[in-house]
Amino acid sequence: MNEREAIQGVLEKVVNLDIDGVTGQVSVALKAGADPRNVLNDGLSAGMRLVGDRFQSGEYFLTELLLAGEVMKAGLVPLEPLLVNTDIQGKGTVVLATVKGDIHDLGKNLVGMMLSAAGFEVIDLGSDVASQRIVEAVGKHQAKIVALSMLLTPMVISLRSAVEEITMAGLRDQVKIIIGGACTTPVLAKELGCDAHGEDAMAAVYLCEKFV
């Protein structure tokens, strides 16, 4: 098996949700002489993007999307030590959070997983995150995008606060703000002065890629 075939095999392990076989296939690709970055980008990440496409088309469901994330994590195990000292030019940094007062994180976690697979550096602040922490993370990591999640309607006040504090900190011009979650809409995004609304995890990825 040559290098190209081996990397294609990694992609297929991800798409086929083969958590038991992906680590071995990554090792096969490395032994075939594949650059670890190519295994990551053209194998694992490309496979995750295909999984995301299938999720959006309705061919895969939430269970498959979550399992694909676990497959990718398994595939990264032999790669991570080799990638530490490589100069990987990512697409940019995204600060991700569920806003203050809302502890839901499933949707946020899916977005983070898909963004990482797409080549973004994701700074996941977790759930129930105060606006000031978001502002601090944007400044510290020089983020290009802030992605905020909200599932509880009363927490629109927290979304508004986050946007206002980013603006007051003088950071608004350097970041795009995307919101998502069951209680969010394109109308709300416009009302709050955000740049976009993401309907689901794949939409969030497409928006982030558009903004960079």
C-alpha cells in the first residue's frame, strides 16, 4: 500500500466509523512514508468533513456524528507526538462558549469537534461562561471568530452582554460573532449586532470558513 492509498484508508475509517481500525490505519500510513500533516488533513479531517456532509444531508444522525468524533480522537493518538514540533498553519482561532446562565453544551461540543476537524484552533471555554471570560479569551488568543451558543431563551441577555463587552473592549472589528442554539435565529443575530446565525454544527463550520 502506497502513501496515497494509506491516507485514503484513514479517510475511509473515519467515514465508516471504524473506531477499532483507525489507529492501525494511521500507523500504516505513517509507515508508508506519509507526512503526519497529510494524514491529519487529507485523512482524518477530510473524513470528518465527509461525515459532516452526510449529517447535514440526513444520511447520518447525531449518534454517527458523535461516534465519528471519537474515531478521529483515536486516530490522533499516534499522530499527536509527531505533530507537536511541526509548523501547521491553521485557519485561525475560534473562541467557543455557551453563554452565562446556560449549562447546555452538546451543540457547542459538536461545533468544536467539527471546527477542529476543519483545521481551526478551538478555544472551548465551556458552558455558563461570563462575558468577561469571552473577552479575555479573544484578546489572549487573538481570535478571529467568536461562536456563542444559547438554548435557554432568557439567556438572550447574556448573548447581548457578550457582544456589548467585546465591543467595549475594542475588539469587535477584529472578530466575527456567530450565534447558534435552539432559541437563536437569524433575526436575533441581526438584532444583537452579530455577523451570522448557524443553524447546526456544519453551518457553523461553513460560516467560519467563509469568514476567514
